[in-house]
Amino acid sequence: MAENSEQVRRAVVLLSGGLDSTTVLAIARAEGYECHCLSFNYGQRQVVELQLARANALRLGARQHLFLDIGLDKIGGSALTADIAVPKGRSVDEMEQGVPVTYVPGRNTIFLAYAMAWAEVLAAGHIFIGINALDYSGYPDCRPEFLRAFEQLARLATRAGVEAGRALTVQAPLLHLTKKEIILKGMALGVDYGATHSCYDPAGAADGGLACGACDACLLRRKGFAEAGLIDPLPYRHQEKEA
Amino acid sequence: MAENSEQVRRAVVLLSGGLDSTTVLAIARAEGYECHCLSFNYGQRQVVELQLARANALRLGARQHLFLDIGLDKIGGSALTADIAVPKGRSVDEMEQGVPVTYVPGRNTIFLAYAMAWAEVLAAGHIFIGINALDYSGYPDCRPEFLRAFEQLARLATRAGVEAGRALTVQAPLLHLTKKEIILKGMALGVDYGATHSCYDPAGAADGGLACGACDACLLRRKGFAEAGLIDPLPYRHQEKEA
């Protein structure tokens, strides 16, 4: 069955409120996709990201935005969802030693499974996800071969795949970009990076949810802005760590 | 890295409280697995199943039982999770025409993704799932090729797969059995089928959550008991439909 043009251009965009996924939304919009954003409250420490996600979805012209409460904190096993300390002040070399404690078991598989389900209900032919294999090689579920395996699974798991032979594509436009390249691309597309953060250990809402500036995610972000020759517009709790 | 015997024999068992998954738990226990049961409240109509799941997990000697609230009702697209009528009184031929409205988009993919995440945290090497390809061929995510694709995905998605080359197996011992064969196997293992039901449209809790007796799931169950020459111990709202 031929796809109609609406199916071709309709996409579910996984949006965390962080730098990467917000850039992905801007890219998908620039490519003309009708974007249905999906965000999760999964018991992570950085729920402030979800408020930023809502603002960014509106600002970048998403068609709709669905928030799901999912129970990853009950499964645990990660510094983001359980009582495990978030590492601070690590070098990139240290970050690349094995799978970090901030890895959340199954997270991207679960996110993509929900995105696939919603795409099926919406008759959307595409999922966008902001994963990146270069800057942070420690996560098993951020690798190209993982994405291809998920596409193969989606082909078998869905009504669309069975009845119409339509394939759902998983698009990861940041997969092979450095953080510097991601930031430059987003700036060209008008992303407001002052309204994004990806901190693993932000302050509580009472303190404005300020990013820490020293966890792996903050350090990679700051390194990216420095390499791009740009000022990171985000305030941090630990400004002295500025690269 | 060699697996130790505990990893080999530790399993996450997806348990709905229905006939199939309860039989799977009994099989896994009979095979000597340490069983960690996982049940979902996904906005389905048949929440009474979850109470039955709890009782069956205790009775069959599960090591622990985790209940997760997940937001599938917000995604909708199925008679089980949205305001779509559950078909009644259909013949098996009618049931086998295409994908039924009781199909929940992405459900088994999402269930397996959570099971994979928990298995990783528990260092369990196996997932058990009660899917069946024979009696009900309409669900795309009940096919052997779907399960194999999920195993391949899990190999790439997890820390265990990356660091140790350990594969998670997905075991579906009912995959090629008829309902009659499933029931006979469960009876031999001491399953109390009076405390299981899989009805798509049960009465409310105030009415004891009685199974309807006429939806596809009830009809297939009743047909299975009849073919096995056994009395189904479950009371139904529509006893006149008895095969």
C-alpha cells in the first residue's frame, strides 16, 4: 500500500526538554514534519526538564504534546532513578570508561516502544529521537545498531507492518554529530538553549531547577558551547566550573 | 563471561492474571526458575485480573511481584484501553479476520521492554511471556518472528549484552499450543483456573468482576475447556453461552 503524504510527514518526536531532543524537534520542524511530541515522567531527578519541554514544544510549533507517567523509578538501577550518586567533574576519558551509572536500564527501548505505539495510533510513519553515539559512547542503547534493531522489531510488532507492509523509520539526526555541531545546527534553527537543560542533578524547583554544571551531561554541554565559540546562555550552580 | 547458575535460573515472568500467563508462571516454576513477576495497570478494563495475578503469584511461589502503572490508556487505539466496543459472540473464523479491535498498539513491545529493564537490574537471564500464535493469529506482536526480533534488540540494548555478551532469552512456552493443550498442562501443574480470567469486558468490582463469557477471550477459553473435556471453574455473566 502506498503511503499518503500525510503519513509520510507525520512524526512522533521524543522530547525531554534537554539540548539534544529540543534540537531534534527543531530539525524535524525545519524538514516539514507535523510533530507530535512525547515526554515522560519516569521518576528521573530532572523533572524541571518537562516544564522546559512543554515551552519548547509550543515555541517550535509542535502539533500536540503528550506526557506519560511511567514507572521506571520502581525498577531503579540507575543514578537517575535510584539513590545512587551522580558523578561530578569527570573528564571525557573517564566518561568513556564502560557504561556509566547514569545509564537507565531499558530506557530508550521503553521510550521507543511507547513512541511506536503512539505512532501506530496516529498513523505516523516516523519517530525522531535525540540520541548521539559520538559524545557519549557508554550507553548501549545509543548505538546505530540498536536503532536498526528497533526498526526491524517495529516492522514485526505493528498492525501497519503486518497489514500494509509500511515501515516505521526511526530518525536520529544527531547520531553522528559532536555536541558542538549539534549546538551550531540548533542555533541556526532558532533553538533557545537558555530554555533547555540536560543536567543529571539539577536543584529542586524551589531553587529554580538550576543545572549543576558539573555532571557528565553539563560538562559535555559546556564543552560543546566552548568549542563552538559561543556563550552557553544557561545559568549553573557551579559557575566556577566554566570551561 | 560465563553465566553463574543463579543468573541462568532467574526469570522475569509477565503475569496478567489470565489463564495463559498464570500457566506460564506454573511452567517456569516447575522448570526450577526463580520467578520475579511483573504486572501492569495500563488502563485496561480488566483490572480485576491484577488482583488475581497477586493471588496466583503467591500461590505459585513467585520470589517477588512488581506492579507498574503505565499510561497506555492515554495512547488509546484499542477496545481494551479506549471507548471502543468489545466484540461479542464471534466465531473463531471471524476472530481470525485481520487485526482485532482488542489489539493494543505496542502493548507486548512495551511489556517486554519493561521486563528487559527489570531483568537487567535483577541480573536475570530470562523473560517468560504467555503469548500464543495458534489460537489467535490476529495480533502482530504474538508471532515467533516478533519474539526473535525482540531478543536481537535486547542483545544490543543492555549493559549485559555489551559488557558480557550475555543474551537475554524470551521464552514463550505456550507459543505453539492450543488452548486445550495449555489448560491440560496447567491442570497437571496445579493451576487454579477458577482464579484466572482473561475477559476483555468484565463486570465492575462491585459485581465481583465477573467475566462476560462472550468476548473473544472468554469464548476461546470456554472452547479450550470443552475440547479438553473439563468443566471451566469460572462463573460467567452469560452462562447461556456455554459451548
